[in-house]
Amino acid sequence: MRRLTVALALLTALSCGSLVGPQAVSAAGSAAGSAEGGPSGSGGRGTNILIVGIDSRAGLSTAEKNRLHVGGKACNCTDVMMLVHLSESGERASVVSIPRDSYVEYAGDTTTARSGKINSAYAMGGGALTVATVEKATGLHVDHYLETGFRGFEQAIDNLGGATVCTDRPLTDENSGLDIGAGRHHTNGNDTLRYVRARHVNLRPGDLGRVRRQQRVVNDLLARLTLEGALASPVRTARTVHALLKSVRTDARTGPGDLIRIGWALGRLRADRIEFATVPIRLFDHRVPGVGSSLVWHEARSAALWDALGADRPLTGDTRIQPVAETPAPTDPAGIAVRVDDSAVAAALRRNGFVVTDTSQSAPSARPAGPPVIRFAAGQEEKAATLAAALPGSRLEARPDHGAIFDVAVGTQPVLVKTVTYDRNVADGAPVTGDRLRCAEGPAAAAPATTGRP
């Protein structure tokens, strides 16, 4: 049951920064969060571990930058941030990703409230201010802090024999060097790094999609490594912790004994007892002068998430965090162009947010028998599912030669148009247990994933 340090090491290493040495980082500044109305430091129930990856190229040679595809300008900020909550009973763990562009108020000097992207707290005050800012934003006490970078991640993946990545369609990202085909792939450390760093992919660009890919990689590694028994005894756990501390910095309150206890608890958890979630977002492009585009948390839903962690409750199934829509849509109707040959149905779909062209003037005099027929280009199944959700009972026809615009042919049966709800938080970050987040079962792709590097 090898879950301990592998979980922590991989979570810490999902970053876009440099490897840092095994020295302690003071988190004493977290007391500032308590002084200004943040957590009291009394802890609450369970254990919270803040894990970050730093965007820095310090110590990397030109050859390493080229190999890792990180030649851009570093920001000396946190590129990845995950808050791991281990329940008081040790029977459940929750991993919550905090997007790097989250717009929050920083901890620290109470005379002047400063706000900006959460990743900039590190540049202003290192690990101490990062911890204090997370405590202030979440209302939770951080018990332990770990920090590392992408070179350590690459080495960890290679040492573990590679990782599993998966996608239902090809993914490319020039910035990270990612270029993989649809399917399930076994990848080395370098290729896996490109997969988890990609923010400009052709499918659902941005931080939320990247964060979900990171979570899936970690989850699949845990599932595979469970079979290897690396945490089958305290001795094996201690060995793994020793290896972890060669590439990870911790705060002064976190020692090998703490990591061994945390790992021993994580090592006994089944996949359905580990949750993954992303902070719910209300605004995905909040523009602030001097800050740029940022993410604003959904106030009620994020507050419910932190409340659940503070009360040591599960995240999955909590409708305050993730409301259950009557008719959920997997994609945004606003991105779906459709021609409809019935004026009433066209008007109803337009009110639903679809981009509709009314073709009722050229509709056939004799309607086809049965329910509406939705015709679309092969490869557009996800958008077709959104349209079908609005037109329950429709027949779907994928055609290789069909254009980009969907066609709806209304038949002889009465048509009910339902109001669909698209929630990007559901698509990319809803709370889910590890057994449901894994890549689909089946053999890995026969050919290794290509990365587009020379």
C-alpha cells in the first residue's frame, strides 16, 4: 500500500519551477494570519498540509531549460498549490487545488489591505507569507508546508517507472511542449511534466483543466503504486520519507516523523477514500489594473468547501459546494452553433444560450417520423451531448463529412426543450473520489507519447 510519500512527493512536484534544496522554510509568518482575523492556529480537526511548486529557473542550465521546455521568464511565484486535508480519523483525505491566478487579499501588514493573485504571495514573502495568505483566504490552519519544483517531479516520475496520462482527444500546447494523441499513455518524467504543466491546450485552456490533469496523474500513480507495497511497514515508509526530503523543503514545524505519520495514514486509504477538488470559481476572467486576468472564487461555494474541511467532513456529495443541476450540460451552449428547421424550437434553443439559425423557411413539408434528429461532425460528441440534453429523446447522427454547425431536423413527435445548466466548475473541478477520477482501464498506448521536442 504505497501511498505515503509518493502522494506528497508528486503533489509537491507538480510545478513549473526549480528544484529547491532540503532546507527548512520558516512558516512563522503564518501567525500574521491569526493576528488579522485569520485562523487562530489552534488547528481544528484533522491535519492540513500545504504543498506548492515554485516557478523559478534558478540553478538550471540552458540545456536543462531546453530539455524541460521552460525557457520563459520565471516569476519566483507559486505555480501549483494544493491543500491536503487528512481527516482526524485517518480514514479520508481531501486534496484541494487552489488555482495560481486566484484573486485574494494577502496576509501581512494590516494597515494596507493588498490584493492580487495568490501565486504572488511567495514573491513578496516566501513560504511564510504564502502559508499566511492561504490561512487568511480559507480560514483554515496550515499544519505543515512542503515546497519543491519541476526537476524533482521529473526525477520522481522516472524513479517510479513512469506515469499514466490520458485524454479523450489529441492535446497540444506549444508553451509546455505537450503533443499527445487520444488514448492512454505511459510516459516518462519529462513527458509527464509537459502534460501537467500545459495551460494553453487546444481543449479547455486555462488553469482548471491543467489542475484536473495534475490530479488525475497523481491519482493514477497512487493506484498503480498501491500494488508495489512501498508503505507496507513503518521502515519502508521511513525510507520513502528520507528520499522525499532530498528534493523537498519543509517548514520548521515539519520533520521526518510528521511525514512518516502522515504517510502511514495515507498508505492505508483506498482510492474511494481520497477526494480531489478545485476551489469553485465565479469569475474566470476578472480584470484588475496591474494584476491582469485573475480568477474570483465563488463566494458561497468556496466558503462551503473550507467549512467542510474545517469540520472534517467529506467534500463529495455536498450540494453546497457542488449544486446538482436538473439538466447538466457538459459544454457551454454559447459555443455551439446550430441550424434548426422549426421556428418554435429554434427560439427555445436560442433562449437556452445556443447560437441558433432558424431554417424553418426551408424545412421539408413532410416531417420525418419520430423525435428530432441531431446531425453533427464526428468528434463533436461532447457538444452533441449538450444539445441532446436540451432536446431529450433526440436521435444523434455523427457524420464524417458534416460541417462544424449542428443541424436539428424536427420530426413528427412533439418537442420538449429543456433548460440546460453549464457549470465550468463541474467540467474541470467538481469534487470526485479517486476511484472515479482514474484514467479508463485498458492497456497503455502501444507507442510512447510524443512531445514535439527535437
